[in-house]
Amino acid sequence: MEKTFLTRQYLETLSSADLMALAEDYDIDIPAELNRRFIIGELLEVAEELASPKDADMIISSEKVVANSNNLPESYNETYLNVVLRNPAWIFVFWDISAEDLAMLKRENVLNCQLHVSFFETEEEAKSNDFFDVQISLEDREQYVLIPSEKKWLKVDLAYSLDGRHVDVLASSKKIELAHGCKALFENTPGKTLDFSPVMKLSGIEELLRIHYARHRQSFEK
């Protein structure tokens, strides 16, 4: 809406109906029986607010915030790690390393970190019954990981080693329960036909199994 510079002299020349219409343009709620002198006063007050440099700065600032709201920073300077269960066979791991921790790793000549993937029988169990490591670089911030069959609970640590033996942990995920009860996923073999329910077929599990056996057949071997 175009903002016209309002003066008392100009407003006095307008009819009451025009004043009411102008007030509506400026989103001013005016009772029908209000005296025209009060309408003019309300309009002048709004005109003064619109002409205020402070309000103009606020409008510009608000527009900048909206324009930049989708530009998220690459890092929040915090060391953390999270895990998302993409489907019953894959997890998506994403993490960040703070500037302080990154400087420490470079100072200690650590060239690579690792995702230490541990498995547990129960959520309460403290000691893992199986694990494997995925090597990552200091520049990496995300990784898809294929999960072996028949695992029940999982936790991922972002770790490194200074001497090749002792492992230090930078960040850890919480324990995540896996879909260990899905026999169609964990007991199927290439060439074997299973009778999927209509709901299971809608989930895309047939295509999921086909792709997994084509690309990662060795991971499903007993």
C-alpha cells in the first residue's frame, strides 16, 4: 500500500466519508459515530509513526531477518552427533565438530576420525555385543551406514585415536532401537519369494530388498 504524507491541512479538505475510507486503508479501526476531528487526529498519529526513522529502521531490520531466515550457518560451533533411522537397514549419521575440538585434532596431527557403531541386546545394557568402525575425514559431516541383520539396539560414537590403540570419544548418540522383528528383511534370500501383505508392499520393501541384495549382498550373509 502506498503511504501518502498526511497533513492536517490536507485532511481538513476531505469529507467524513473520505476520512473513514482513508482510515480503513491505514488499518485504523474507527467507530461509525466518531467525530471527524478524532479521525483526523488518529490519521495524523499514524502518519507520524510512519515518518519516524526508528520505525523505518525496524521495518528494514524485519525485512532483513525474513530474507535471511533460510540461510542457516554451516556450523553452530558445537561438537555433537545424531542418528536417524532411515529404514530398517540403513541409518543416517550427521555430526559437527567445534572449532576448539577441530584445532585440537589438527594440533595432534589426527588426520581421520571414525564412527564407532556399537550394538546392544537391550537399551539398559552397558557393554556392546558387537561393533564396527567407519573411517571418516575431518571434513566429513554426514554418512549413511548399512546395518547388519538381526541387531536390536545401536549407538554411534564420534571417536579418534592418538596412538592407534586408545580411543577417545568426541560425541555420542543415544541408543536407537532397530526393527529386528522384520523377518522379511533379515531372513529373505535372493530368489526366495515371500508373500507380503498389501501394507508391506506399499512401504516399498520389495524394492528395498532388491536393491540391498544387488549392492550389499555380503552384508546379509549369515
